[in-house]
Amino acid sequence: MEKNYNKTGVNETTITEALPYIQAYSGKNIVIKYGGNAMNDPAIIETILQDVATSKIVGMRPILVHGGGPEINAMLEKVGKEAKMINGLRVTDSETMEIVQMVLCGKVNKNLVAGLGRLGIKAIGLCGCDGGLIQAKKISPKDGADLGYVGEVTQINAEILTEFCGLNYVPVIASVGMGEGGESYNINADVVAGEIAAAVDAEKLIYLTDIDGIRADVNDKNSLISKINVAEIKRMIATGAINGGMIPKVTSCMNAIYKGVKNVTITNGMTPHAISKELFTTDGSGTLITAD
């Protein structure tokens, strides 16, 4: 169901306004990617978990995919190791991979599962190594640089997620994949979310990021683009209007659309209840991405 994406403001949700969207998404898989600075604020974390819980309670089948860049950076700083990025991807040597796995699969993942549990929602924490959920291979060098244990998804075992959703669980997935030899790979969480959304035939994919959505001018918060198609995104990448860490995000959006995900949105995870505003209101939030 397409909404009116007029960004003049989002009215408070009412049951009457929300009802058609609840009906449209009931029983459907909804994939939410969560990460960035929204993971640093306990109050924002709580509103995000409340939104995930609400979607579950009204009959949707949410799947939460998370990163944890700020937490990883904090741990690297504690051990005196420099964080390095190339084209929005983390350079991951063997020591960094251990830290990534410890932070994402351990601390961040289990805290999110516990938070949903406090709200009365059954959740289960997973990473790509669990049941071969996210199978991966080493990513090709970027700009001549070897990124180390950075992977790309080769296959998603959607059956695992279907089973857990059918048992009334919310899967909470850390973006660590497993190679053919059992080795772990750090995978961009935006990419993982897009691949999972495609694999489970998600009705909707929501990316929570640090800005309101895609901007015509990245430095102008008033230049938010409320709706954009794939061809326009490609033009913005070519001109440099979309760059850095936003490139893997919009690329994963486009890939998800190519693979059949019907509805993809990038919105600001720092806005309280951004998920509910997107799911349950006519105005929605952020930038809606469509096919050409």
C-alpha cells in the first residue's frame, strides 16, 4: 500500500489512521535494519524496541537486523586499535574480526533480545553462523585494498527465519556471516538487511539511519527527498550527491527492490517512534525508494 509521502509533518497516529496499514501488513514479514548513533541513546533504543513490539502485537512478522559501528569503534579504542574505513566498509583484520563478533553477536545482539523480552515479546538472537543463516565469501578488494575479513552474502537460509517467525519469535540478527570453511566475516548490516528482506519475501524493508533520508544536498537537512526511484539514485551516485556510507545503504535498497521487496524506506532512527510513523501513518517518514 502506497502512502502520501508529503513531508509537511507527521500527525499523531490514531487507530483510524493506522487501521488500513495494520490490515495491509498483518501476517507479512517486515525487515528493520537498526544501527548507527541510534544505538547510543537508551531513550531512542527504547522507542525503537517499542515500535518493533507494537508491529509484532498487531500481527506483523518483524525481523530486526542490526549493526553496531559505534560499539565496535568504542571497543577498538579501548584496545588501542585504529578503526579504518574504505568506501563505507570497515577494514577487518583477524583481531578486528574477533572484536566485531564479540560486540555484535554478544553484547549488542543480546541486549536487544533482552530489551524486547522486557516488553513481553519473544525474541531470539542469531548471527550468520547459526544454522548457516548468512552464508558468505570474502569480498573482492576495493580500490586495490584488501579489506580482510569483510564478506558478501552468498545465500540466506530463509527457512530458519520462517520457522522462528511461525513460532511467534522476533529474530534479532547480527550482521556476521559464515564462510565455507566456518570462518566468520564482517558484513555491512545494510547489505544483510536487504538480502534477508529479499529471501523472506518481505512486504516492507525499513533502514534506520542517522539522517532523515536521502537528501538532494547532503549538507542541507531541508533538502529531504520524500520519494525517489532507482534510476534517480544511480544518477546521484554518479554525480557524488550520494557518497560514503550512504552508498552501500542505497545499493542494498536497490538490490532488495530488484529481488522483489515491495516497499523500501530510509528514515531517521534518532526520531522517536520513526518505525511506527512509517508503518502506521499516512504521511510516513523518511525517503521511499521505488523501482524505475
